[in-house]
Amino acid sequence: MDFNDYQKEAMKTAVYEDTFYPIASLMIEAGELADIYVKPCLRGDAVEINKEEVLSEAGDVLYMLAAICADSGITLNKVAEYNIKKINDRVKRGVIQGRGGDR
């Protein structure tokens, strides 16, 4: 499945009236994904990361990103293409490890 196919299928199930919903939800879902890694690290737990949890939370992040982009008239394929172009340009210019978005 490519990103655009995923986005089309996912948006068939999107039920919300306010376009702020997926924006707020993306922050929550991203936090839940990060939490899988952060809490064990901060507590010093020697736990194996549950890949099923990662798949579930990463999917929720992808879903909300797909919704935000769909609401903006942007395809996920376009996001992926743009991002690869951007990071490859940073590599070429030697600023891949730089700080900030405008490098």
C-alpha cells in the first residue's frame, strides 16, 4: 500500500467536524508513541519495547497526519517526496545535523 492509498482509505473513516481535531489528536498520539520509549529510559527500566504497541501508536500518528494533510489538500505521497528532497539537500549542504527548520 502506498501513502496515497492509505490516506484515501483512512479518510473514509474520518468523522469530525472541526479540523482542529486531528491536529490536537496528533500531539496526543505522538506523545503516546514517544512514551513507549521515554518512560523506560527515564526510569532506567531494562524492558524490551513492545513492537505491537509501537505499530499501534505509530499507526495512530499516521492516521492523524493523513487527516491533517487531507484537510489541507496535501497527499501523503507529496509529504514523503518533499521531505526526502529536503533532507537530501541538507546532506548535500552538510547541515543534516544542524538546528532549526531553515537550514
